[in-house]
Amino acid sequence: MIEARGLSKRFGSVVAVDDLSFDVRPGTVTGFLGPNGSGKSTTMRMIMGLDLPASGSVTVLGRRYHDLPWPLREVGGLLEAKAIHPGRSARAHLLTLARSNAIARTRVDEVLELVGLSAVAGKRVGKFSLGMGQRLGIAAALLGDPGVLLFDEPVNGLDPEGIRWVRTLCKKLAGEGRTVFVSSHLMAEMALTADHLVVIGKGKLISETSVADFVARSSHQSVKVRTPAPHQLSDAVTNAGGTVIADPDGSMTVTGLSASEVGDLAASIGVSLHELTPVASLEDAFMELTDEAVEFRGGS
Amino acid sequence: MTAVVEAPTSFEGERIPGRAGLRRAMAAEWTKLWSVRSTMWTLVATVVAVVGLCALGTGTVSSSEIIDDPTRRSLIGIFLGQLIFGVLGVLVMSAEYGTGTIRATLSAQPRRPVVLTAKVLVFGAVAVVVSEILSFSAFAVGQAILSAKHAVGSSAAAGHRAQQLGVKIPHNIQAFLSMGSASLGQPDVLRAVVGAGLYLVVLGLLALGLATIIRHTAGAISAFVGVVLVLPIIAQALPTSISNAVARYLPANIGLVMFSTHGLPDRIGPAFSPWAGFAILVLYAAVILGIGCWVLVRRDA
């Protein structure tokens, strides 16, 4: 359980996190979604007591991180990949952390095995790829078998197999009753991994919702339609203010009208429908929500 | 048919009593120190360089040269050693910032003064052992070389020795007394050899404190070099009246007093006694480490 209340952080004159309040509950994967520079990493650093909030507070399991008796046994965090001395081996790095929190030496080899780094345990971290660095970061997070896990952009640098592995791991950890908080700037990735979402932009909370609700509330829905009379329906849709794109497989995608509006329209002109599927574009929904809150935008 | 949705039970990890404290933090620092190759390399290089410089400093003495203080002569390599100990002390902290390991360290032990204390104690303990090995071997090698050369001591050295023994020696005879090499049994010699090692330890800790404040390796090393090498040069450039008042407070001059038995160079002016100087040096390191701790607690990691 993570509880943020009125959390704010300023870097000079820049407000990085602005009056942020949210809860992250155990037993589900909560996605922390926001464009780059929206304050996700800063928020995660504040949860782990690395950055000090300008105002507000955040607690883990009802305590400030600073007051946790055995921090690594309560909270595991992957904040940056490869933030490790390059001359140290993966095993030595984990051993250092284990000793600081009275974690058994055998657990080090256990987590190395779990993330698939056993073969390179004695290799210096400086020679690791970004993906291996991420796996080592995840191993460090799991070291104390903690009930709360924070992963900041865990799939960065991972290959497709690795991405799927992280996704499965997050769900498995949540299934064990742990609190799993995963940040990403990729909506599609979040939709596959998370059950709940905390969406922020420019450091402000935009939405705290379930993934299903988030998708349903999106106004950028399109409808996939298959009909034996495409031209007739196409004209009717255009007249009703919709837009039609013909798809290569013979179906068409309608935007600007809801699925029920398209169905009613087809019935009114006597055209039969073989398929009528609402399709939500998650990326669009995310863009729409954070549109007002994007810090950096390329010229259009 | 009704689907039973089971509410996920909250995860319960293993509960153990107590809390992560200084002892655990020191164990972690110990592992950290010895799990990078550079630590051992640097320490071996230090011993080789300092003892080598001592052999050079004593080996080049000609048999007719007059040596004022054979103890100091053999320990002159300490001035090289202080730079290496400074770099080591800096790296204990700055390497954490340079590589980002500090985030992992502070996640494991969020009470930051505990982390700094663990670093001071572990590095300090290693430094004491290495620096004393260093100063005793430099002394042993240096004196062996000097006595093999039957080096000639100065009349001042002989006079000083006679004074310590409470013996009155006619001035014209002093010059014939050879005090060209020293042994640990002579007055002040053991103090000077032990002092040379302690001087290195305190400078290493001072460097650790500077790195805690500055956080960047290059910046912290520059500051350290400024304190031990540049300040004496500036002090010497000042008018004698000011220079005399300031010089004895400089770490390098305190060090020189600490590993001399007598006959200090004029540029130091009126110096503190070896142990008073040492106390001042410890105070410097404590103040710098105190400021370091204060900013460590207040700044974002």
C-alpha cells in the first residue's frame, strides 16, 4: 500500500510534482502513466525517500520510507537501470545490498536465477547491456522479498521476450498479494500489464482509474464495420458527420460516430451488418488526456 | 452459476525483529570496498610508491651529506601517500554519486548519517592498518639504507639527542657524533612513525568529507589537492608576519611536525606540538565530515 497526499516537488522554479494524491493498493498492478518529464521518476524517488518533497507526504505500508525498519524487506525499487559501480560484479552488488538488510547470502543466487543472470553473476556490471542492467535492477528489487515493488520504466532496453517476462512477473507478484507500481510512458504497454492506472501530466494527477474505465471513457473510439453494401453505408456515414476509412481486408473503420449510431444508421437505410466492433485507441485516449499537460512537444 | 471472485490477500513477508543499523551498514561498506579491484590496486600502488620514494630519498644520500633528521628523511614519501589516500577517501563517496550506486545505498539504509558513519569507520579502519604498515616499512627500509651508508648526522641532531638524554656535550665534539640513522628506541622516533600513519588516515577522512559535500570525483580531488598542496604555496608567498601566523595551521605543515623528531624547516615558523597539531587536524576532518553529513541529509540523492 502506497499513499501519496498532496505531494509536491520543485526544482528551482520548475514544479516537477504538483499536489499529487493517490493510492496504490496491494494485489493489483497499478500503472503509473505519463509523458516523459511528467514527474513519474521524481514521484518514485520521493516514495523511496531519495528526493525530499517540498510539501505533502508519501507513506509505504503506513510509514515514511525513512522509518521502515528493514527497507529492502518492505519495498523493492528499480529506479534506474545500471546505477551500479561498473567495476563490481552483479553478485557483489546484490551481496552489498543483502548485507545491509540482513538478507541471507543464498537469496542473492536465488534472485539471480529468477532474473536469468546466474551465468553472468561474476561478471562486471560495466560489461552488461541495458537489458541485463534492467534484469539486475529487478533482481535487486526482489532481493528482500518485499510486499511493495516500484518499477520505473522496467521494459526500457528489453527485447520482446524480456518485455513479456516483466509483464508476467508483475502480474505474478500482484497475484501474490503484493503492491506493484509500474511506470511507463507507453499506454499500450500499460494496458497489457496494469489493472489500475494513475495518470499524470506536468506533475499533476489527471486520472486515477481502472484500465477498463480509462478506455471506456475515451472519446476517440472508432468502429470496425463489415457490410455487404460498403458504398451505401459509407455515404450514409459521411452524411451523418462520420469519417470512413476503407481497410484492406474489405472492412471499414468509422470514426466520429459511436457503434450504436452506426448500427442505427445501417438499419435506417436497410443495410445489413456482418460486423460492428468498437475499437478503442489507447494511445489516442492517453494523448487526449495528457494533451494539456505535455511538457515537451516537437513542432507540428 | 456464480463466479466467486476471491479478493487478493495482502502479502505478508518474513518478519524479523530490530532494524537495519550501523553494524549492517558497515558490513555492506566492507563488501563494497573489496568488491572493486581498484581498492586493492590503489593500496598496493601506495605502498610501492611511498616505500620506493623513501628508498630514493635515503639512497641518494652521499656519505658526506649531513642529515638533520633521519626519521623525517625516511618518511618523506608520506607526502606522496597523502595524495593517494586523499583520492581513496574521495572515491569512497564520489564513486557512489558518479555511478548512481548512492540511490541503492540510500534505499537500503535511508538514515543517511548511518551510511556516512559506516563509511568513515570502515574506510578509517582500513586506512589505519595500511598507513601504519606503510610508515613502518618506509622507516625500516630508509634506516637500513642510511645505516648501510654510514651516513653522517648533523650536529643539531646529535645535540638534540644529547639534550634528550640529559648529557652535556661540548659543542665542538657534537659534529663528530654520528646520528645518521634512527631507531625506534630513540626518543620521539616511534611517535613520528606512528604519527606519519595517523596523518594519512585523517587526511583520507578529510577527503571523504570533502567528497560528501562536493559529490564529484574531480571536484573533490581538486579541493583536496588545494588544501594540502596549494595552501602551503600561497602561505609562503605571504609576508613573513602573516605566513608565520598561518603556516602552522596548514595540514601539510602539521603533518611535517608529526613525522619529524626535531629540526623543522624555518618556513613553518612557530609550530604546534605533534599531538596538538594532530588534534587540530582531527578537528578539521570532523568539521568537514559534519558539514558533509548536514548536506547529505538535506539534499536529494
